Amino acid sequence: MCFFAAPCIPPQRTSLSCAVRLSHSLSTFHLLFVYHGPACPRALQKGALTEMNTRYKQSDDSSDPFGFFKFSPRPQKGPSSSRERPPRRNSRKVLSLVLLALCALLALANHFLFSRALRIIPFSEFKDRIASGEIVKVVVGSPYFVGYTSARPAPSARGFSLLSEREAPTYHAIGVLSDSFLSMLDERQVVYSIKPRERNYLIETFQYLFPLLILFFVWRFFFKRMASNVSGLGSSIFSAGHARSAAVEEGKVTTRFADVAGVDEAKEELMEVVDFLKFPKKYTEIGGKIPRGVLLVGPPGTGKTLLARAVAGEASVPFFRISGSDFIEMFVGIGASRVRDLFKQAREKAPGIIFIDELDAIGKSRLNAIHSNDEREQTLNQLLVEMDGFDNTTGLILLAATNRPDVLDPALLRPGRFDRQVCVDRPDLKGREAILRIHAQNVKLAPEVDLKAVARITGGYSGADLANVVNEAALLAVRSGRAQVIETDLDEAVEKTMIGLQKKSRVIREEERRIIAYHETGHALAGTFTKGADKVHKITIIPRGTSALGYTFHIPEDDRHIVTEQQLLAEVDVLLSGRAAEFVAFGEVSTGAGNDISRATDIVRKMITDYGMSEKFQNVALTRRGTGYLAEPQLAREYSECTQQYVDEEVARVLAERYRAVVALLTEKKELLEYIATRLLERETIERDEFEEVIRCEHDLEGLKKRLSQQQEGASAPAQGQSPPS
């Protein structure tokens, strides 16, 4: 059986290639007639269809070489739909461009097609034509007076025109409507009328819509900016309730416990959490319950966040990190919504770890009505509810870090929520050395560098401070043009982070340099000859930082956990010895000891009010301080005016007594004071070895001078004997 089938031409095709398609259709009919007979094999039918499609495609390419009428086929469902789809056009931008083009075309059509050239004549000529009878009708309009004549023009030779071919010519003039002009029209029996003002509705509509469009686009721009600022980068204002946590997928946390040093006890506590996340059945079978929340407390920079990442890295579970301040926004209820969303995301990927940094931002106690905040309390309540909803078998653990555990709400710290607190304190000498070795793994160190010596002079440094020291040392080595970091770079980095940048270019008068040299020498001698004081590491009169014109670097022999009364008084003596040296050498004092006096006064006041080291209040603490790790000022005084007067008098008495003792010591060591100060003026810096040698030769300073002069002459003689390079 034979049949005919016409090719299916898409409705989008235009008449651009009708002739080509007609010939193609005739050839297609011929192919179908030949190859669809009853005796035609199915393979030949299939080949005919393939040839027909090929010809159809070739005709498309020849009739549409630029591809204007080629449309992407609609993606089919199935396995082929997984292929990459072509990029879709921005329909909104295309629609906007089309609308603008249409408006422009309408404006041009209104200007060129529906307007004609005006024949404008002077008003005097206009009146003459009225007087001569040429103008038989006048229409008074704004701004022209239009005069119509009785003559009939010949048909237009321009071809097609939208105007009438029999329309009479008109004259236009700009004039003033007056009584004399109207009288002339009446005398000449000219028909006149007043024409209302012509209105161009397209232009008027555009004039009204254009300001509205500008306001709309301006509003849309600022609305987008506000939405992005409120809800975070990459989100909209309607997603403000979603938690902005930094989610790290399983296995992507590269931090391990080997990367953490100096907090061995905290690592041991958290290893139990890691073991539970890896083997939860070991605890549930025996009936044990893992802590739902672990609170990391400690000073800033000690590695609380690093420990949390190490727990997630060791356990190979998803890690959700968010700051406490990220919960609070300008909208009411956003904090509670973000808490719910955070725990919802974590439960979907359990087992995992949620880490909230700076927990005190949302977990402050609700007992203080002065600092009450409804939004913060709602966020805290939602956090308490979510922590109560923890299931011990889900493997979801909450870690949090704070510097101020004393301000947290008691309900947050009760068993069942944060039932374990891990103290992450500053590292000791051994811990500092281990931290320095970790940070120095990627830094090229010279073989003679002793990291233990660096750890000894960085007492009280946190892990972040030590990392900064190593980085500063590397930068100093590069600045000096060295390929390795030497011990001098590390010492300079410690002093830079502790005191400030060295300022060799600062100009200081010679008289002031002498005062500074004696001042720093007094500190060094008091630190050497006072029992309980720290040993001297370095003396210099090179300015550093904003206010240090010179300094004496003292190093404790080991880490101290408690300080005796004798050690406190020795520290006071060292602080007062700078002013005492000025008095012994010059008979007067200067303002250079202002910071020393302030620190000495604080130490003595704390001895009386905090430590009970006074005759009258031997076992009484007159102040109450928090248990936080941040410096908190004393807000209220808890003793009477009489007690305050006694404290002031006792502070003045102790300081005066210690000052007299230091003056007596430096008067006894005046010869040594003169020698070291003179040496310091010559060299600007005296290191520990040289200072200790001077102290050993205290009773033979003349012999020391001779030996030093001979060493200098011996060092300069070979240099003078060398011939200059050719």
C-alpha cells in the first residue's frame, strides 16, 4: 500500500524559504511513493527516511545560513535528559529590550508619519492674506494661528500619503489675539474658531510613566542591596531565618590532634568525644551516655576553635561552625529561627559536630535585668530547647567556646546540656616549645636556632601569639635577604610583638639619651641584686612602639603559678629602680618613669585589697572579681571611706619604703651604674652574656676595660692589614 506524507514544518518557520521547501517537499513525496510500496523492504524504508531528514536539514542550512530560525528542541525525559542543557536566555532582559524598541518605534512613527511640515509666515503677511481674501478660515490655536485657503492643490506626486489629496494649503503664523484682529475677521467675513490644545497621548503617557519607572528601578536596586546586607552574602531577605553556618562535609576537615600542642589535658578530654563518634555502641551497650555538650573555656588565642576542628577531623564527621553573633539580627525572631535551622541541618547529617564560637554573645545570664534583651533571651530559650531534644543515639555533639564562662546562664551549664567544661589555658614552657615546633615545620630555620630558648622568653604567650612570632621572624629574614631564619630574627620578632616596632630613625637629644641609659641600667641592676627578681636578658635604649624610649628585658627562670610576697615586692623594686637611678645620677627625676610608677602602684594596691598582704587586713579581700579570662574593671567598691583612706596611706607607705631601699642599693653600686650606662650609650644594646660578664667583674672594672680595649684592637688589626680588593 502506498501513501503520501507531507513533512512537518514547525509553526515558527517563516516564508523566507518557501520556494526551497516546496522543491524539497516534492522530492520527499517522490521518495515516500517509491520506498513505501508493499514490496519495499523495511531497511530501504528506513534509509529513505534518513535521506529525507538529511535533505531537510541541508535545506534548512541553505535557506537559513545564520541560524535565525533554528530553535533548540525541548529536552526529552529519560536517560538523555541528563545531558548538559544549553544555557537559557534571560527572558526578562529580552522582554525589556523588546518593549524599549517598540516604544522607540512608536515615537518615531508618531514623529515622521503623522506630522507634516508647517508653512510658517509672519503675522503681518498672515493679516495681508486675510485682507486679500486668500484666507477664508482661521483657527486660533496654541501657539499658531492657522489660515485655510479656498484653493485646491494638485494630487501629490510623491506617491502614497496618509493625508488627503484634496486638502487645501494652510498658513501658520504666531500672533496675538486682539480685538482689532477679531474686528478685521468680522469685516472680511472670515470664519474663525478657537481650537483646543492638541494632546499627544503617547508622549503624555510616557511622561507619566518614565518617572514611575525610574522610581521602580531605584527601589528595586536598594531593596536588593538591603536584602543582601541583612541576610548575608548570596541569600535573600526571605531566607534571613536560615542559619549562616560554615558547614564542612565529612572527611574535608584536615585538622588533627597532631596539629594541636600545648593543651594535652584538653586533648585527652576531647579524645573521648572522638571515640564516641567513631564507636557509639561501645558506650550505649554498657549504659553510658556521652556528654551532650562540651564547653571550651580559656583566654583568647589558646586554640579552642582549633581543638573543635581537630575533633571533627579525627572523627571524620560533618562540622558545623557558627558564631554566637550570627544568630542576632535586626529582625525579631530571626535568632530562634536560625537555631532551629542549624539543628535541623545537623540532624539531617548526623553524626556530626556543631561548634558555636563566642557563646557568651547569646548565652548571657537572664538574671541581670539591666542588660536584658528579649531577642537574645528568645534565642537562648530556643537553644536550651534544642539541646534538651538531643538523642544520645543520634551522634550529634555540641561544642562551644567562650572567654567569659562567668556570665553564662546557669540553665545552659546544668547537667544534660553543657555537662562538661574543658579548660584551654595558656601553654607552659614545654607546651610553648611544642607549639613553636609545629609552626616552624614550614619555615626554614638555621641549625643553630634553639626553640627552647625562644619558648623561655615568651612566658604568657598563647598559641596564636607564638604563631605570630614565627611568622614575623620569617618576614624579618626575608627583609634582611636571608634564606633561613636565624636566632636573631626570632628574638627581634618576640620584642616586636611584645613591645612594638623598633624606631632607629627617631632623633633623641644627647641629654635625654643619658637619662634613658641610666634609667634602664637602674632596672637591670635592681633585677640582678634584688632577691626574687627576674634575671636580665637584654638592655637597650633604642626606642620601640609608641612610648618606649628604652627597655630592659627580664626573663623568669621558669613558669610561675603562684607568686610570693617577696617576689611581688621585688617586682616593685625593679619598677622603681629606674627613677631611683635618675635621682642617684642626676639628683632629679623625670617623667620617663610614669608607666613604672603606675604599675608599681597597681601591684601594691592588689597586695592590700586582693591578696590580704597588709598589717591591718591580713586575711581580708576587699574586692570581688569575676572568673572570666578577660580583664574586667572593678565596677563597685565594697568597703567604706575609712578603709579607702587606709588603703591609700598603706600604698603610699609601701612605695616610699621600697623607693628608699632601691636608692640605697644603687648608691652602693654607683660605680657599676656609671660604667654600664656609659657602655650602653656607646653600644645602645647590651645582651645577657656581656651584662653578666660586667657583673662578674664588678670589683675589677678597670681590668675589664683593658681587656675589652685589647679585644677591640685585636679585631681591628687584621681588618687594617687586609689589602683592598682589586
